[in-house]
Amino acid sequence: MTNTVSTGRRLIFSISIILSILDLTNSSHPTNPNTLQAPSCNPPTNSTGITWSRCPFGLDPNAWYGLTDASFTFIQAVEQCQTYSAELIFIEDERIDACAFDAIESAEVFDEMILFSGRYFSTFNDWAWCPDDKCDIAMDYQNWRNDSTSSGNCMGAYLNDNVFGDYGWVKRDCSETLVRVLCRLDCAGGTDSPVTDENTTIMTTTQELTSSGPKTQRLMYTVMMANSYEYGTVYDYVIDDIQGPIKIGAYQMPYTASQPSLVYNYALSVLEIIGDYFVTASTEHYFMDITGAFTRSSQTLFTADAYSTMVYSENVGTICIGGLYGKQNVYIVTQNPNWPEVYYSQKYLTNIQGKEYKYFGVTSNEDTVYLIAGGSGSTQIQSINFEGVQNLEAAFLDSSSLTLLPFAFAFSFVFPFVFSLALSLDRISKHVFSLQRR
């Protein structure tokens, strides 16, 4: 029987989207996701009583999300959003839902419903989106909370804590609805003023980092499923500084999982899809190439476990850190293809320090892997230096020289290189984006 691990209220995952970004050039410098093209308009200059934000990582690159300070009825909410040349938000897919979560979580609005434009029609026994005076948008995508017993003909988002697993939709009678509202301003309508550099800087919600990195990247991500027996989707985008994200494809996962681990393997030019972060019994390990074709890994060294953290090192290959059963283990999952074959009994490297084994933030810069925090209250940062490693024996010896950095020092020292740390500790924070890059 599959053993599913409870996520708990302290889970530190952000939007439960795991991202794997690879450069489409040979440069090894990371690119700041906030340098992606800004929305082509600004929110109205007379916007008062509302807080505007951009969705991170270019998930909805040409739109603003505004959360009102005051409470409104449904009709008032539609009219209020229109005063900003925006619409009362409707959720067409997981991408927009993730952006809505981010806007609510960023404002730290918990334990209250935020109004969306969904309405229930008893005549048709169905829901539809009503962002304006028409209700002609079908509610094909839905995300109702499993624990909600609410009912009614209006609806909205509800977030218990700053965790995507505690986010979902609830119902409420429209006659009893007087709540804060989420508006979405789609700049494609061209009703607002052009963006200026000054306003872009002001509206940015994560710290800008200077980078000479590549202008084009590939973005691959999944969205956490409600259950471990559902087939998720791998979304694939190309991102550049001119057009923003361009969707290449959406590919159904080759196995069921609530949240698989993703890591890009540069040596093999494939996305590795491994196990299930919340399930101890998932042994699955697949490769996805740039065409969206899946192949089961024939030489995987992965051991089924929950809370396993995956990261790629150019010198060593894909490695796994921690886990419910693995604890402080560090081992090779997919070896460097230029090495002699690594057998199961040889895969283990030196353990990490401390007692933490889950909820890590992880990234790599050149030959060094950075492991950030872990657990619900840890502030430590460790680094593993694989510089000069050319074989298994050297990998084992070098990983024994783990560096445990004081948090304040590590933050200032690592920050210029590891912008995923900046993101996880900034607005998106409290959760972890797993950003693998070259």
C-alpha cells in the first residue's frame, strides 16, 4: 500500500510549482526572472485602495493582479474592477490559479474568502465565470477545497496559511457576500499607460539582480495535484526578453504523483522526473526530452522515499539529498555519463550536516551545490563543492568537505550567485522554488 505523507501546515513550498530552468545558450550565468519583459501597461495612476502585483516567473507576463483593501458585494466587485480597466478575476487554468494564490499569499491575507467572478446557475446545475455583464465563460478548471462544506452561488479563494496545499476555492451565498476582491488587469487590452522603467522598478516585488546571463531560457514546471493517484502535466515554455513566455507544449505525466521532483540534466539534455515528494513508495524515474517524449530511466539509482531533494551537479550528475528514510544521506541518482558505471552499493556520498532532512531549498552554481534551510525553522546554509571532481572516488572525498555557513554571512556571500535563495526568502518565500540552472 502506498504510504502518503501528510504535508502539514508548515510545508515550505511555493505555489507547489517545481521549476527547472535551462539556458538555451552556453553561458553559465543565471538570469533573474524579474528581468523578463514587464507587462505592457501600468495599473491606472489613480489606483487607490488596491495593491497591484505581478505574477512571478512570467506565468502571466502581461497582466497585473490587484487585491482590494475594502470589501464589496458581487455587483460592486465587478464595477470596482472595471474602474481600474480590469475584470473581476476568472480562473481559466492552473497557471492563473497559481498567480491568484501568489497575489493573496503576498498580501498575507489568510482565513478569509477573496471574491472571484464565479457564479452558480441552478437552472443549468453548473458554474460559469461572470467577470462583466456576461456569463459566457465555462468553468472548465476547478479547484474546490476538499475540506470545505460551504455552499452558495458565489465563490472565491480561501487560504489558511502561506502554503499552496492550504489554498482552494469555497462557495458562499451571494446575498451574504461582502469581502475583498481580486481583480486582473490584462494589458493586452491596451487601455492603460505604457510601462516606464521607473514604474517597473517600483512595482517589482522581488529584488532585481544584475546579470550578464543569456537572453533565452527554457521553463519546465508541474503543478501539485490534489491526490497522488492523479496524472499531472509538465508545462514547457521558452522565455526571452522580447516576447516573454511562449508555450511549447503541455505533456501528461507518464505516472501518477501529487508532486514529482524535477531536475534538468545538462549532460543528457533531458528533464528528469523522479518519484513523488509526498509519497514514500514511488520508485518512478523518467527522462523527458525537448520534444516532450518520455523514457523510463534504465539505470536509475533512486531509492523510493518522501521529502527527497534533487539537484544537478555538472561534475557528478543528478544527486538526491535527505528524505524521510534517507535522513542526511547524499547519493547519486543519475551518474555522470563519462564515468565508469556506478553501482547501487557505490552511490552514497558523505552525509550532510545537521538533523534536517526535508523542505530544503537547493540550487547549484558552477561546481557548488547550495542547500538552504530545511525543516520548519532552520536557517542554516550548506554548500557542497564538487570542483575538479572527475570520478566517483573524488566525488566522495570532495563531498566530505561540506561547508556549513552562518546564515547572515551565507546570505550576503551566496546571494549574488543563487537568486533562487533571494526568491525563496523574499515575497514568494516561506516556500521553496526548486530552481536548477547551469
